[in-house]
Amino acid sequence: MLAAILLILAGVLLSTNAQAQLAVGARAGCGLTTFVQRDSRDNFNLGFQMGVIGEYAISETFAIQSGLLFATQGAWWKIGRRDDDIVYFKESTNLNYFQLPINFQQRSEGKIKFLFQAGPYFGYALSGKVKSEVFLVDGRSIETNSKIDFGRGKNEIKAFDFGVGLGIGTLFNNFQIGMGYNRGLVNLANDRRTMKSSSFTLTVTYLFYKTKFTKTK
């Protein structure tokens, strides 16, 4: 699937005229991440992302953006259990990814451009951990941390993720500010659970090279 998308992108780029402009930049952002699971109700974790971005502006109103980002994904949930010793359990899952987004941007004209973007993203997990906490009646808590193993075993999580993203934003001079939503399409769990990534993001991108299409009129 990735090869097919790259071939399509190559065809689009080769078919465009010589007026297209290339820019590179840096991106940083934060947001709320969670997992969509069939059998549990997950709460949001605070996540962040940072990395490099490449932009191919085909015209003043259309561009293709991609890049390589380091991004975090996670969630937490609480299980109440009131007995003689334990009040409740709390568990959180945190994953660290390399992500490759491919976004197609439609922009308005003018000094400040408004944009809408959509496209797929690919992710590969670098590391992860599960943090478990037991809260006792006497006010104490017991914390344990365990490393997440990646693979296709029953107690492992798939390392590869794939999904789609939607976003809106503004572009002025060298800056792009955007809000987006990403939804994973891969079931990361290998057992009977359904576990798919989901996140809301707020990002700031700075394009180092001002092209003819990002210059203020």
C-alpha cells in the first residue's frame, strides 16, 4: 500500500509544471491521544510530536506535505474496586512512534491562507510501557512499570500503525498553524480486543524557505 501511494505521488509530481516550489521546515505540537477499544472506555493522555516537514507547493492553492515525526500515543483507564485494602486500580499505556504523514492541502488565496488537508499516515512503534498503580485505603499507592513487547504474539502489540488524518489551519508568511484529528485503522491488539489509535493535535510548522506561494502579497 505504501509503495502504491508513493508511485501515485511520484506521478503527480512529475506531471506538474516547473513553477512548483519545494520548502522544508520544522514542526512541533501537542494534543490529546487515546485508544478506541471495544471493551473499555479509555481516557485521554497528553501527547506531543516534533520533526521535519517537506512541502511541495504545486500552485498557490494546492500543496503536498510529508515529513518524519516523533510522536507519542497513549491512554489511561481506572477500575474501581472497593474492598478492605484496595480503593481502585489505574493503568496507562504509552507508545513512542516514528510517523510519516502524507497530507494533501487545499488552500485559499490571499495574505493569510486558510487550508484544509487530508491524507494517510504511517507509524512504527519504537518503544512503549504500561504503568500500573494500585491505590490503597490507607492512602498509599503501589506502582509498577512494564515494557511493551511488539510483535504478533498474544501479549504483544503490533508495531506498525496506519490511519487517516483530517485537519484545518492557517498559513501566513513562513508559519502554518493547524488543528487535526488522526484515526488509526489498524487493530494494534493481537487478542480479541479492538485497540485503535485516536488523537487530536495542535501543531505549529515553520517553513525555512519562503517560496513564491507562501510570500505575503
